[in-house]
Amino acid sequence: MSDPLGEPVGRDFDGHALLELQRLSKFFGNVIALQNITTSVQAGEVTCVLGDNGAGKSTFIKILAGVHSHDEGRFLMEGKETRFHSPRDAKAAGVATVYQDLAMAPLMSIWRNFFLGSEPTTWLGTIDIKKAKRVAIEEMAKMGIEVRDPEQPVGTLSGGERQSVAIARAVYFGAKVLILDEPTAALGVRQSGVVLRYIVAARDRGLGVIFITHNPHHAYPVGDRFLILKRGASLGNFAKSEITRDELTQMMSGGAELEALSHEIASLRA
Amino acid sequence: MTTTVVPAIPKAPTDERVARSSPLMRLLIRPEFGALAGAVVVWLLFAWQAGGVWLSWQGTATYVDVSAKYGLTALAIALLMIGGEFDLSSGVMTGTTGMFAGLFAVNSGMHVVLALVLSLVLAVAIGVINGVMVVKSRLPSFIVTLGTFFALQGFNLWLTQRVTGLTNVTGIDAASGYELGRRLFASTMFHIGRAEFSISLLWFVAMAVLGSWVLMRTKVGNWIFAVGGNRDAARMVGVPASATKVGLFVAVAVCGWVHGMVVLFETSRSNVIEGVGQEFYFIIAAVLGGCLLTGGFGSVVGAAFGCLILGMTRQGIPLAGWDPNLNFLFLGAILLAAAFANEAIRRWASTAGRPSQRKIEEAAHDAAVEQDVIAATGDGGGDE
């Protein structure tokens, strides 16, 4: 999974990244939501976007997901300049976003949620339930989850498993770039591990994954590239070989603030 | 530069599986199960209390007929509730459609077929108006349809009094084409001995089959569950959420029209406030059938059993020689029992095996603090 910087792993034959942002900016009135953001994601790689609350992560997601349009800079999909005008545009271009709330109805079964909005039909116009159940089981198995009963309500799954249903669904319906919005935010340590595993699984299936998080300890093990945001600006866009876990943690939290915290804690212990 | 190690990711995903449901549990949480069990209990209760009359074909025909009439509207209400909405104007629709058909056929002298078609068109229009108002305003349908309910009731009283001087329309049995209408909506379907089973039973069964088929087997059914269960999610994955909801209101209005026609042709008159008050019975039937007030869960077949419970209660109490006022007490009690059972199922289905939200937050908080400390103190308290 670790690839040296600049190697053509995951690049298409023209050498284009799957998705690339060059000096992208977004303004809301006179508020600068994002300024001069540059990063990219390759097929089969994970780009992590880190930032504290208010860093601009959600604006970043919304631009990629087609909810907002950028105001300045270039947005390239497979080398071609692009602008999404709606979430539908983004979806059609193969950019799928898995939001924190996962866009699922908890009381509906796994297979009903999996195919919601894109139900396979028989020649009679009814849902091909057999096929829907089979595909749901197969696709979940590819993510490493064994589904015994596709009739099980999604609400009875664990947090990590529900993430994986959402990811598997996005992959099955043709996503090339998968954006995961804080998938580990509400999860405990163990469940977070499960989700990280799915991120790796999606990456290994050749998707470009954009993993939004505020936790460098979740980002570093799975990431190939790291974009750090603070108050709408980029603190850097690093390949893995350019940054260590400690540096990432420091940058992410602001070194000085952490040092102050460390002193505070040390004095508490004394 | 250290090589990457994915830390301690569990290798056995099956361990993560929770809430493996037993076959018994799966039977119990089926939305129609509670209603079926309830119907059996109520039947047994009146078989014991009312005795032979209850068991006779004639007794059976009466409660089945009453149940079927509730069901004409209640089954559509069940679908609407699964889709996350209410319709309090569903009761007054019986009188409204009956009034329109009656006025068209009697006072305007139209052929009954034309009167039927026109009143159906008006019913669809009322359904569309209800649906569009709810979808566009995003107000609770409870308040929107309460408004339509009162508005329609007032309009009906005003219109009939202006046209006929009374609050009802009579004389449809003299209109041309009456026989066709009577056959469609008010004829006897079959006899068993002296017991008559009316054609409303056929409408009821047909609606239950069609409604259940749509809900369980078609795309639209999937959308109905989804717009009730998580409307924004449904919209995000491309479900036409607004159209689905408006369609449900139209379905309720159309079923209300069938109900109105049955009453009109059975009694040959239409009282404009016919059906007022019944909207609550429809909701009770749907809740007994396992429909959640919050939407996203329920069953049409369950609601049909719910109608049977309503019908049996209404006919059984006088037959058993109880005070008829106990009807309300009885219905209230079983409604509460059903609502509590539904809520328990909903909680199970949406939280089983998962730690509570508070526990999740605590764990996330603990983990974050732990990591900050590790980061701040350099690999786990190295500054000690």
C-alpha cells in the first residue's frame, strides 16, 4: 500500500490523477470558506483531509459532492476540468459521498437500503428481490462482512457495519471516487478499526478514497496523501513519504497549543 | 520513515455482527403479527361472551361488513402512515365524494357514470392539494389535513344547504345509471345461508392485496418505506420523495371516494358529514396493524387485521350485551397496547445490540482525550 512519492501507481495512462484540485477557493459573501486548496487522489489510493471543526472540511466535501460550486481554481476529473452543479452531476461523474448519517432508513432491511433509489426490476415491473438480496450479500462479502440475513433492519447493525453498507452501495453503483465524511467520528476504538479496514478494502478495489477526519491516528495508517486544513486555508498537501505521524499530529492540532496542553497535563500529574 | 502498519484491525468481521435474530423474534417483529394475534384474541373473547350469534354466519357477515367498510379508507391510511404522514381529512372524504356524486347525478341530472368520474376527479384533486401543501410547506400533515378537514366540512354544509336546503342529498336511486353504481358499490356479493356478504368485502380484499403488493414488491413500496423512514436519505439516493408523498395522499383520497360511493349507493343518500370522526378509526386500524406514527414501518395486511379488530369490537360489544359505551374504552385500551408494542419493536429494530448514543459519545471522547494525551506527552507519558 505504501507507494513512493510520484510513482505512477494508480495513475491512468495519461498520468492524470483521478481527481485533482488546483488552488481551489470558495467564498460565501465576504467569508472565505476555502482558499488555495491543492490536492489530488489517485485510483487505489487514500487521500486524507484533516482539520479541526471549522477548518473547512464540510465546504470541501460539498464542493466535491456537487452541493456547492467552487469560485476560483481548477477542479479536474481524470485530467479534464470539471464543475459539478448538483449532487447528481457528481454522482454521474463517479464521485460518491458517504455522509455521517449514511443516508439510510434504519427500520428498512439491508437489501432495501442497499438498492434504495436504484431497485432492480423484473419484466413485471416488480423488484427483483432475489437478485437484490444476492447482490447485497455478495457486495458486503467483498467488504469483508458476512451478511446472513439480508432482511435484517439496518438499524440493528453496528456503526461500522452500517458504514460498510453505505460504502459497498457506493462502490456497486459505480463510484470511482469515494468521499467518506468523518466515518470514525462517532465510533469507539474497535469500531473505528473496522471502518479503517473497509477504507483499505475500497482502496484495494481500485477506488480513490477521500477520507475526511479530525483524527491523525486514524488517517496516518491508511493514508497515501494528507491535506491539512485550518480555518479555510491549507497547511500543506503531503505525500506519505514527506510527513511522519508525529508531524501530522502536530500540524493537525497546532503544535504550540498541544505543548501548552502537555504542560498543563504534566502539572496536573505533579 | 516508518512503514505503515494498519493497527489492530479485527480480522474476523463476523464478531462484529450483532442482533442475530431468532426465527421466533423475526415472527414477533413482523408488523402484521400483533394485529393477527389481537384479532384472534378479540374473536375468542366475543365467541365466549356473545356465544352462538357470534359464531353464526349472520353474525360473521355483520362484523366482516363493518370491518371491510373501515378498511376501504384505513388500508390507504396505513400506506400513508408508513410514508410518514397523516390525513385527518380522510373521514370527511366519505361525505364529500358522496355529496359531489349525489349533486352531479340528482341535482345536475348527469348520468351516474359521469357523476362517478367527476367526483373521482375531484377526490384526486383534493388528494393532490393535501399532498402538495404538506410537501411544499414541510408542515406536519396533522395540521395541514386538519385544516382541509374543517374547510371541506364547512364547504360541504354550505354547498348542500344552498342547493338542496338540507345537509344531505337524496334521490340517487332515481338517477339514470343508478343500477350500475349500485352493482359496483352496494350489491350483495354472495350468500351463505341467510347471511349476506356485500361487495365492499371484495373491494376491501382487493385493496389489501393490491396495497400489500405495491408496498412489498414494487419500487414504489421501497420508496414509501424510505420517505417515511428517512426522507432526506431517500432524496439523497434519488428517490422522488415529494412525488411519493403526494401519490400517497391521492391514494387516500381515491380510497375515500370508494368509501363514499359505497355509503352513497347503500343508503341512496349522502349525508355531507358522513365519515366525520372516522379518520381516527382509520388511524387506530393502521396502528393496530403495526404502523408506526413516525413512519417507515408497518403493513397493509396488518392494517386489514386492525380493521377486523375494529369491526369485531363494534359488533361484538352489543352482541355480548355489554354497555355500548364500552366500545370506546375497549378501543382506547387496545390502541394503547398496540402503540406500546410497536414502540418496543421500533426501539429494538433501531438500536438492538448497539451501545446507546451516550456510550458511543463517551467512548469517542475517551479515545480522543487518550490520543491527545499520547500525542502531547510523546508516546504515552514519556515525560514522567
